[in-house]
Amino acid sequence: MNARSSTAARRAIGMALIMALMSSTALAQQQPAPASPPPAAPKKEQPPVLLEADQVDTDNELGITTATGNVQLSQGGHVVLADTISYSERTNVITASGHVVMIQPDGEVMFGDYAELTEDQKQAFVDQSRMLLQDNSRIAGYQAERVDGRYTRVTRGTYSPCKLCEDDPTQPPTWQIRAKQVTHDSTSHDIFFRDAVIEVAGVPITYMPAFSMPDPSVDRRSGFLTPTIGYNSNLGMFGRLKYYYDVAPDKDLLFDIMPSANDGLLLGTKYRERFTNGYLELQGAATYAKNPQASSSGTISPSELRGWAQGIGRFDINDAWRWGFDLNRVTDNNFLLRYNYSAEQLLTSRLYTERFAGRDYFNAGIYGFQDLRPANTLEEPVALPLVNFSALGEPGETLGGRWSYDAQYLDLWREKGTRSRRASQVAGWQGDYTNSLGMVTTVNALLRTDAYAIGNMKDATYGGPRDDFTRFRVFPQGQIMTRLPFVREDGTVSEMIEPIVAFTAAPNYHNSKDLPNEDSQDIEFDSTNLFRLSRYPGVDILDGGQRVTYGVRAGVYGNGGGSSTLFFGQSYRLQHNTDFATNSGLYSRQSDYVGRLELTPSPWMDVSYGVRLDPNTGAQRMHDFTGSFGPSIFRVNGSYLYINKLELQNGSVADTTTNLQEISGGVTSSFLKYYTVGLSTRYNLAEGGGPVSTSLTTTYQDDCYTFSLIMERDYASRIGLASGNRIYFRMIFNKLGMFVSPAFTGTSH
């Protein structure tokens, strides 16, 4: 018999012996048969026991069976691995020693040097225990005890989700909880701590007499979230307590309670629910507090109800139709910033329905807006309603191209301002053709019609409201654009140069000042809209006349993904059109030169630079630069924007008194494996400008812990909100929660 056969035989014999010894039949055979046996009580059938070992020995006098060498004992999903396992018939106790591993059916794994456990493995004792949970979190301690197959109690235990140091596993993990007793309840899926201390890098930072947390198998659970305590110039001393309520698998609720020294009590809530055909999310907060605001006599601070409401809903009606809503309203401009809910400056609310069918799209809704910017004094309109329809034909089905159709109805209502209604439709066609030389020609044609009904419009001469009136306009437009790309392979790079020429034709239309300009207030002329049919962002102002547009695009593209591209172009209008602002770059028949350079030769460099130059003098009209340089160990980023006195209002020319000029920059450095430092600043270079904001952030982040020290300075001036310095730190413990320190603040001057 060879060695392999001998080992298999020993293992087979071992399994047979252990199964016989651990069965009630075997125990009964060792006792003399009674004269008249009493009736046996029904006994719950135990799952079979399977054993594998290199060697099995039995002591019949002591009733002890011992298995040694790569021992594996399994029963009903419970598995025990050890160097040696012994079973006592008299006590029904199994002992395991040497590299003991106990695997539970739920995936929990416990390690130890020595263990004692009952036959059904519901009771157990483990010396020098180490427990591995489902998410690789660890509980270790002096001793561990399993009770009733449900509780695992660890004496003088520690809990941590962090990996141990590979070079020195004896070092404490990044953070851990050290407790007098740690108890894991496998039924309720909770971990309980008694006399616990949270340690970071082995240093105690927080003591808690008792607390609990869900184990890794819990996706969500009702309970209090990590509280926040802080101080700032607006609220004074404040606290924030959040309670999460798990209503059902498809819905939950969050309560937000925030008392503060200056504003009293703020109450908030958030509700979420999933449906078979959509979802719903509602959120809001309210407080009764002072609301500083400007008045004719200065700043006043009346006490009033302040609040915010937000809602999102999306619901499918069928495979093609759905409806939804977005609600976002606040009582005053500073509420969201003051209570740290959001930094949004423009809030949009809408109720709509839409349809998707192939290439067709339909949307109808009502829209409302709220502008929270301090300098804004205009009344925001309400769209009652806005209806859009778009359709697109199959490629090549119509004269070798594809047709398109867009229609829109817009009704803008203001309580005290102009009310305008507009019905528009655009029928278009586009064809793309390539000849044998590689020349690509694109032909566009469209016909636009608009009908306006205007009411309550202010008379420019007399100042009073005009009578209601209507206007109708028809506007055809076409364009032919030709591109001829030349490409050459040069080693590992491809070089391309592509001249582009386009001719655009439309009636020499002069926009009427009778029509309100709602969507074309400003024009940003650059390389991105040079070849577009209309250089205006909206449709209230039309870009008419005939013009020739020309430019050249060049690029170098590496096989590894890097690239560098350059574009430069201009347009020439055959007629003079005074609808454009003086400094828009389109006022003269010969437009400004526009160009853009984009460099991404490698991951350590990303640059985009746009420029606009006067065609006669070469004067700089616009610079737009963004870039980042360097590896992660030291990366610099920055941006610069300059626009020369540009403003367009209702089609008339009006120059601003100062240029728009702003610069921002920052540095990030991952100078060590887990450490990152970031510095950023923003500065307004225009006349009367100054610094806008500055921040410095230092972060340590590994697989289980994040610590950030944040220093900020805000120079913005808002009534009711203090601007100035703020310093605080934030700690995020993986699997446990987040702690934000009180903020040290100081008002800037």
C-alpha cells in the first residue's frame, strides 16, 4: 500500500470512528441493556459529522478520540480546523489546539490557540481569540466565549476595520476601539462595547461607557447618526443631531435637530421612498429666528419663520411616458448657507411630463426660478408653461441626409414685468458628403418661424406700459461647410492639419427692439461657436446676413493617448449688422480672431487656452486659460479669465465700466503615501475687486480612516452672514462614522 492510499484509509477510518462515537447508538452499546428499557424521548436528529485527519487514535477506557495532523471537522455548516482535535464521550466536549480556526455558517471566522466547544458547537471557549467579520473587520481579545450559538463575548477586546502593518503587525492599527468587553450578536447583527475607548495610532481620544453599532451584514438600521458640535460667527455654539428611521425596505426617514445659541432650534427632515415605477425624495427645514436684511433705514433683523423645502419625484407612466417634479424654494437668500445645507445660488422648481419614442422627444412643464445672489434685483419669471418637441429622421433617408424638427411654446409670466408668449418651430435638414479626396462637406438648411404675443411691456419713450401686441417672423438659414483633413503618420504619432471653410446665408435681419430678449442677454464669442449657424445662446435675437467663416485646425496625436491641438479662425460678414455689441467681437464685418490651444501630451500636463484678438490692432479682447501641471507629488493648477467690457442688453450696445478679470490657482501635493496638502485661492483683478476666497486643506487618508484639517477665508460680503476665517478638522472612521470639530472663526476686515 502506498503513502497516498494509507493516508486516505486513515482519514476514512477517522470519519467512521468519530461518527460512531458521537452518535447516541454507539453510546448506548457501551452500557448493559436494561431489563425493561423505558420509552425513549424523541430526540432532534443531529446533522452528520465529517472528519478528515492524518491520524486518529481512540482510548476506549477514557472514552476519548483524538485526531491529529491537518484536522478538519464539519457539521451543519460549522467547520473547525486545528492541528489536534479531541472528543470526550463522557462530557460531550470537543477540544481543539494548535492553529485553531472556527468557521460559522454566516461567514464569521474565529482564530485561536486553544478552543473548547460542545458537540453542537453552540457553546464554545477560545483562548487568545481573533475574529474576522464578513467585511474583513477584526475583533481580537484575551478570551472569547460563544453562548447559545448567538452571542460571542470577547474579554479585553479590540475592534478595527483597518489592516495591520505588513512590516510590523504588532503596531496598533490606524484606529481601533478598545473595550473591556466586546459582544457580537449574530441574530440582531449588533456589536456591543462596554467601557470603550477610541484610539487613533494607539492614542486614546474618546471614552464611551457603552455603545453599539451594526455589524457588517447590516445595510441600514434605525438609530442616531454621529452628532456634530461646533461654533461659528453666525450661529454661535451649536449642535446637530440626526436620527435615521428605517421605515421599510423601500422607504426611510431622517430627522435633523439643530439647536444654536443665536438662532434657537432648527428642525429638519428628509423622506425617501422607492416605487415600482419611480422614486420620491422630500426634504426641508424650518426655524423661527432673526433674519438680517437691508432696508431704507439700514439693516434690520426681524424675527420670522425661515425655512427651505426641496422635493424630487420621477414616475414612469409606461414605457414611453413619465412625469416628475423638482421643488426647491427657500424663504431668504442666506438660509442654505447659514445652516450648511447647500451653496446653490439659483434654485429651479418644475412640474413636467415627458415622452421618449425612438428619436422623438416631448416635454411639457411649468418652471419657477429663485435667484439667491446678493446683487440680483430682477424679478424672476415663471414659465406657464414651457413645451418642447423634437424629432429626428433616419440618417440618409432624405436626399442622402436626415431631417429634423423642433417646436416650442413658452409663456413667461411676471407679476410686475413684461409678459411674453412665444410659439416657435424649426424645420431642418443636414447632409454629410465625402469625396474621393477625403474632403468632407456638410450642408445645413433650416426654416424658423416665431410668433410673439407681448403684454405689459414698458414704453421706451414715455415709461408707461404699452398696449398688448403681437409679432410674427419667418427666418430661413443655410450653411455649407467643407473640411479637408491631411493626416501623416510619423513614428509613434499622427499629425493632422485641417482647413475649414463655411458659407452661411440668411436674410439680413435686423432684430426689433419691440421683442423682449429673454435668452440672448449675453454673447460669448470664441472658437466653440465660430461655425455655428447662430452665435447667440438663445433664439430671441437672430444672427442674420451672409458671412464666410474660415479657420484651420492642427493636431498631433500620440499612440499612447497624448495629444496637442491648435485652432485659429475668423468670420467675415457681407453686411454690417449693428445688433452686435461693440466689444462682442462681431460688431464689425470682420470678426475678431478666435483661437484655442489644448495640450495634453502626458498625464502630468493638461492645458487649455482660448484667445480673442482685434482683427485690426491685435488688441487682446479675451483670454481664457485653465491648466494643471505636474505629477501627484506636486501638481499645480490655475485659471485666468479676461473679457474686455462686454455687455449686451436687448440687442443694444452698452459697455461696462470695468473689464471682467479673475484669476484662481492652487497646489496639491501627495508628498507621502497617505498625505495630501491642497492650497487654493481666487482673486478678482477687475477695478474695485480683490480677494474672493482662500483655503488650505491637509488630509491623511488610508483604507479605514480620513483626517482633514481645513482652513478657509471667505471675503464675500452678505447681509446676515459673517465673512471671515474658519478653521476646523474632520475625522471619518470607516464603518463607524464622521466627526466634525467645532470651527474656530474670526471676522475678516
